[in-house]
Amino acid sequence: MNLAQRYEVFLEYLRSLGPSAVALSGGADSAFLLKAARDALGDAVIAVTVSAPYMVTRECVEARRLAERMDVAHRLIEMPIIDSIRFNPQDRCYRCKYQMFSTVRETVSPEGYGTVLEGTNADDHAERRPGMRALEELHILSPLRHLGFTKEAIRTVSRMQGLSTWNKPSNACLLSRLPLNREITEAELERIEKSEEYLTELGLRIVRLRSHGDLARIECGEEERRLLQNDDLRGTVSRRLRELGYRYVTVDMDGYQEGSMDGVP
């Protein structure tokens, strides 16, 4: 079965679910899921984005724009830093997703959307995605994972359909930039977000700013590390991050590593 045929099977599955809400983060997976849900369900789909202080602001803005371009109704839900994750515990993803999707369901169910969908794909594994346990407990559906859509397949079909997100780098909430068991403050989250925005504006596409108190550790892709070999650019980056409150600015020689702060106290 080729990708076009698999997509048609996917649409049939989505039609069988009836009116649905799609959790839209603004990333490649949830954008693809929303496009498919729109194709399958027409107006019987709504996009829902949760905004919290540890969510990347531009992702929420892009999510709204994606929904507008697809002519899908969109809801933005504001969520504070809940007490159970205030000190960035090891199981923060579970606690956050449980609260987040409970809130989403409570918001959309009275409007007639009996099914909530989210964009976990077939490459995502439970041991690397602890929040998946919350999805199972709340009966949130992950159709991309259920029907075997890998990240590569999602990107390929997204490109075929002209989605601007087809090659968008993966992202994660800002809590993943902080050590575990450390109190989360909105000021620290804002500093991290401003630092990453600046690095992105300089042309660093794959980049994370891991924040260790007064030390900023930049993780980035191979191409980005080559860019940072330029003395002038390195100096510019160092000055800007120091202005944002870091005393030391480093580039991690191992490059970008997903989940590199997992287990870091």
C-alpha cells in the first residue's frame, strides 16, 4: 500500500470517529493530523491549543495560523504552571499531559466533540514519552501511532499536500531545557525562550538552550555548530546571552541530543 492509499485509509478511520477535537501544538505531526481530520470530517472538527508559561509562544501563534489556513475553528486554553510540576519532577510530562488533556476534554465535550485526538506518531515510544500514560488513562486517541504513521511518512505526505510544517524541526516544552527538581519560574522560562528565539533568528534551525543557573549550554545540529565556528558570530551570541542574564555561554560538543536533561539534577 503506497502513502496515498494509506492516507485514504486514515481518512476512513477518522470519519468513523465522528466530531473530534485535535490537540494542535503547531508542530509537523499535529498539523498533519489536523489536515487529515479536516479532510475527513469537514466542519465537524475543532483545533485546540493549550498555552502555558512553559510552552513556546511562537508555537501557539503558529498553531492559530495553521487552523486559520485550514479554515478550522480554533480554541486557545490558558493553563498556569500547576503545583504538581512546580519543581520540575521526573514525571512532569505525565502530570502536565493529564491536566492538559483533562482540561481539553472538559472544554470541548459540551460543544459536541466526543473524541479528542493528538499527534503522537509511530516512532514515539512510551519509554521516551512518559506523557503517553496520561493519554491512555484519559482515552485520548493517537491515530498516527495507531495506524503506523512514522515521522518520515508524515513529512512526506505533508510535503505532497503543501503543508508548510513538512520539514519543521521537532520541539518540546521549555521544561525540557531545565534540570530536574528545580523550582520553575516564569522569569527563567522567559529567558530561555528569548535566548532560543535569538539563536533561531541568527539562522540556527536545530537548537536548544539548556539552562544551568548562570550557565547557558547550547545544543545544536552539525550545520549549526559549523556556523558557530565563526568567531564574530560566537562573540555576538555570547554577548546577547550575557545580556539576558547568563554568566557563562557554552556550545555542547556532542551537539543536539533529545532528552539530554532527563535525569539531570
